[in-house]
Amino acid sequence: MAIEISIASVELGKEEIEEAVKVLKSGKLIQGEKVKEFEKFFARKVGAKYAVAVSSGTAALHIAYLSLIKPDDEVLVPGFTHISTASMVCFAGGVPVFCDIDPKTFTMDIDDIKKKITSRTRAIAPVHLYGNACEIEEILAIAGEKKLKVIWDAAQAHMTKYRGKDVGCFGDATCYSFYPTKNMTTGEGGMITTNSPELCEKFKLLRSHGQEKKYYHTMLGLHYRMTEVEAAIGIVQLNKLDYFIQRRRENAEHLNRELSPVPKITTPFVENHVEHSYHQYTILLEDGIDRDKLIAYLRDKGICTAIHYPRPVHKQPIFDSTVSLPVCEDISRRILSLPVHPGLTPNDIDYISGSIEESIKD
């Protein structure tokens, strides 16, 4: 039988199916008690005071920006992230200002943040990329000094920790995604955590047509609600999340041991005060390694890989910025994601690392 190792695996079991069926049989499908239960559970899990469930990670970002910036405000975003971090700034009427990233952690470069702040800057939107944490204390210090809001993009960072605390308990708002390949899923869906009761209420209004009570609308809003089926799945997934993250970390450590000695490959860098959640396990390829050739070689061996991301956001046609972000542009040419999901076995990891070593030798 041919070997096939996927880049991601959706970890759904009979418990999720049973809970979803219960909701379907109840006939209570739209946002209700299951969503409330999921929100309370998630807030407790990350150590935030409040959590607001929405229809996607993109919706979470959109609502957070709508709540915290005004038209024409500038928001600092990394040039190396999923496009939604920047595009939702535009949908909220703001202007994304692209910053370079740290060459080791791939998170926002602190010095570039400082350089890009202007009189129009109102917020910073750091991304805990791949599950690695930003330098939270330094960013919060800058935000405090300059009176800026902080909207954290934690779409890939479920259970990432910074100095012993979950990344979901910091700042004005933290936005999560529950897309199928994330560390946990609800099918689609997202969450915003906050410690502000005022922001929590605003998020709730924005997700549901600005409706304070039935047919009584106090602000313009959207239809970004989470369904009861999604919340039921999310509750089960959240109960499994510790195990999922433990497996991802074990797999990453195994990959590190095997790949660290391989020449011309750099394994993920993690600061001592950070606990990476490894939504992605990404290696950097040094000069002399043809990424396309390596991808093809691994594909022939039945190993799937991915590039997150082949083009920096500031170079996307919709933005096509003239700004130069040399680290973003360099990393995009050399980054490669390998399988790290909980479904991998130790033999799978040995096979992946061994195949990479063979390719490098060839």
C-alpha cells in the first residue's frame, strides 16, 4: 500500500458527531445555549474574562477592527501572514501599514513597529504565526506609550503560552479561527476574547445585526453568528485540545531532534519564555536547496508539504505595496511546512525526516 502522509488532519471522532446530532434532533440550530456554554468554556480555558463566538476567524478580525478603529485609522500588520489580518482592516475602513518580521520567530519585528508608527496609527495587529508567540510585553509597552489598541491574531495559536500565560488573555481583543485544519475545529467558526465588558457587548451586537433585543437595533451590525451545531462540536474539541497540543509538541520535538543535524535546514526557533502550539511546523531552507525540487521529491515519497506563505501580503496584487520588507520577502522564498498534526506516528516522523535528509544528500 502506498504511503500517504497528509499536511493536516481533521481530528473529529464519534463524540463530536453524537453532540452535533443531538443539536440537530433538538431543532434548536441558531445561536443559543450551546454557543453560550462554548464561550464560557473557551474564556476559562485561555484565562480571559469574556469570549464571543462568531462564524469564522475572519469575522472575528472584522468585528474586532470595527470595534476598535475608525475610518482612515492606520493599523500596523505584519507583511507575512494570512491576507485576512490586513484585508479586514480595509473592510473596517482602516489602512493597513505593513511591518517586517523577526527572521527567527517570523512574528512582528519590534523595531519596525516603532518605525512605522505615525500620528494616524491607532492599533497594532500582531500575529502569533504558526503558533509561535509574539513578544507580547514589548508590544503592549509600545501600545501603552503611544495609546494604541492591540488586536491579536491568534488564528493559529490555540494554547500558545507566553511567560506562562495563554496568549488569549492579553490586550484589547484576541481573534481565533476554528477552520478544519486548525488546532481545534468547529467546522468553520471563530472566537474573540477580551477582558473588557464594554467590548464584549459591542462584539455581540456587531455579530448579530446590531440587535440589542428582537427587532430592536442600536447599531449597524452583521450576520456573523455561530450555530449551535458548531458550538456543540467546539465544546468536545476544547475538551480534547490539551491532548491535541501535547501531540503536536511531541511531534515537533521529534522532528527537531531528527532535522537539527541536517545541513542547510533551520528548524523552528522558540524563545525560552514561549510555549509554541505548532499549528504549523516550518523549516527554513538555506541557499543551495531547491524548494520546488524538495517538495516534488517528498510528494513522490507520499509526504505532503505546504508553503505558508509563498507571497507576502504586501506583495499581493490587491495591495501591491511599494514598501520593502526584506525579511518577509526572503522568508517567503525559503519557508516550508511539514506535517506535525496529532495523527502522525513516530514512524511517520522518522520517515519524513529521513526522506528530507536523503533529498539533501542527493
